[in-house]
Amino acid sequence: MTVTAAARTSNNAGSSSTHGGSARKSLAAGLAAAALLGGAGVAVTAPAAYAEPSNYRFDFGNGPVEHGYTGVGATDAYSPETRYGFNTPEHMANVSAKGTGAGSDAVRFLQFGTKSANTFNVDLKDGLYKVTVTLGDTSRASIAAEGVFQEMNLTGNGATASFEIPVTDGQLNLLVTEGKVGTAFTLSSLEIDKVSRHPEMDPTIWVGGDSTVASYYPLENSIQGGWGQMLPQYVDPAAFDIRNMATGGQIARGFRNDGQLEAILQYIKPGDLFLLEMGINDTAAKNATTEPEFKEIMRDMVRQVAATGATPVLVTPQGRATDFVEGVHTSVNRWYRNSTVALAEEEGVHLVDLNVLASAYFTEIGPETTLALFMTGDTLHPNRAGASELARLVAEDLSRQGL
């Protein structure tokens, strides 16, 4: 893996694809041809030829439509004529939003879930597309498409994320779904840009983990950070896209059973990496995961990924900011680390021992500077600067191992 100090603008400021794109017309112009019949001077115009758009800009809700966008209200059902619309508009509602422009209104999904039929559908020729989603007013929500998660736990009103997705059946099916039960799941705008006519994703680093790895919003300037969010700063974008599927509070069993691993397995392929960091929440009594159970769940995930031809990489969690003894930081007995290290050896997979790498770095900079890399009053969760340093350590070790 090529490590670079240049930051990459992506869906996780750290996840796979770059944000945004200039607004452009959402409908292709018709083509006309004129012919003059001999001597009659009569102009005959041929019927307009339909060309399916490769780019769309949708502005959702019942308010004014932003220039360059196509307006879509909650009652707009999909039809073969428009080639877009809601599959079950009876389960949608128009709502207001606190943003500006296309973000000033939204639609709310009244039914949801990764397998829900309550989707927004867009006919697309098979290919690879960049999809940019902007939510309305919602405290936390996830994006699903093609029946699996795509972006996890976007937080805050107007949160935006982008991802690349292959379309192989002629239609994109997307919805906003669970990030937190009881939250309004809303969508303000959607941008779709064709990247390639080949429905093949670029080499990708998939990231699984907990709150110390997850993404925080706004992606470009959040106060809190996870190292998965900041990893693109240190990875050559020509070598890998990055998809961060980590979420706060996650445990190994939940990551495997509740949809995140499923999404990765749908797309992961030979040449991809899967970085898996777990253990912090697994050790909590409320999650009832013994160390032997944790190890076997992790083993199962490693083997499922390895069976795809992709490369699994286990990552140990860093310790707390206060794990200092006489000026030396050490946390080797935290978070089921020893089982993760043993599992890597037993399965013959790569290990990034971030626990030890971070401790060496924290010892070097000292207790006071270490504490400044964490959220105020919090010795576990890194702030943006701390997450960036952890991401650097991960990237450097991956490079050292030739990944």
C-alpha cells in the first residue's frame, strides 16, 4: 500500500469516494434531425431519440426546487416513463429541513430497513456510479442500497456522504434507514454520477470497528474522529478507495450478524483489504461476550473474508489516554488484545497491533500531549487530531507489511 501525507476528500473524510460534483442538467436533451424533401421545401423533424442520463440531481420535498435539480415529492411514484420515483410513495412524507438550497426540505421514510421495499428507484444502465446523499433533519441515520448498508450512522442535520456502487440490474434502489431507533430518517438531495460503464469497484480498503474507528460529521471538520475516518489522509487514492463501516458501540457479534459484514461480503473482492478492529465493547459486561466467544466470532469473520480472495487484517484497539505507569504507556492486557494477536497467528493473517504502536507513540509524546489527542473529559475516544495520528500509525504499519 502506498502511504501519502496528502489528505483525500472522501465519503468518510475517510471513506471511499470524493464528495459532490458540479450541478448539471438531470435530463438528457433530445436529438433532432431535419431533412428537406426535394423541391418541396418541407422540413421534416425526426422524433427525439431518448438517451438515458448518466447523471442525476434530485431535490426532495415539496418546497422550491434548487436550480439544476429535478424536484421529487413524497407522492411521486416510480414509473417507466420518468425512470425514477418512490416504490411505495404511501410510506413517504414531505418534511421541512433546516438546510439551504436543496437542503431546505426533505422526504421522510416511514418504513425502512435494509430489506425494505420502500425505496427510491432510479433506472441506470449497468456501470459504476458515485452516489452522494444529503440527509435532512435527523440525529443519526444510515444509507442502504441494493438491500445492504452503504454508509453508517450519519449524524447531524444535513449530513452528507458519498460512495461508489456497481449497478448490475438496471436500477438503483436506495433508502435512508436505521442509525438510531426513533429517529426521523430523511433525505434532502441525491446526486448520481456515472464513473464507468464497467460495474466494477476499484480496489478498496473496508474498515470494521467501533467508536474509535467510526466516522463523525461534518466529515471535513468534526471535533471527534475515528481512525477509519482519517485513514484516507495517508492512503494513495490511486491505489485504494476506503469504505468505513465502523459504528459506535459495536461488538464483534453485532458487526457480523446485523448487516455490516453482509454489506462488505456483497462487494469485497481479491485485491481488497478488510481491516477489523474489535474488543473494546466486547469486554463490557452488558454485551455478554466472553473472550473465547469473541475470538471465535472474529475467526468466523476472518475466514468469510479470506474465502472471497480479499485480505483480512486484524487491528488491536489503542488503550486509554491515561494508561501510563511511570511515564510509559502500556495497555497490552486491554480489550481482548491477546486473543486478537493469537488469532492472527493461528489463521496466518496480517496484524496491525495498534495497541502497541499507539502506546509507543504516546510514551514518546508524554501524558499531557497524549491527553490532548482525546475528547475533553474522555480518555477513550480520540478527537480529530488523535484519530489522524492513529490512522497514520495504521497506514504506516500496513505499508511496512507490504499491503
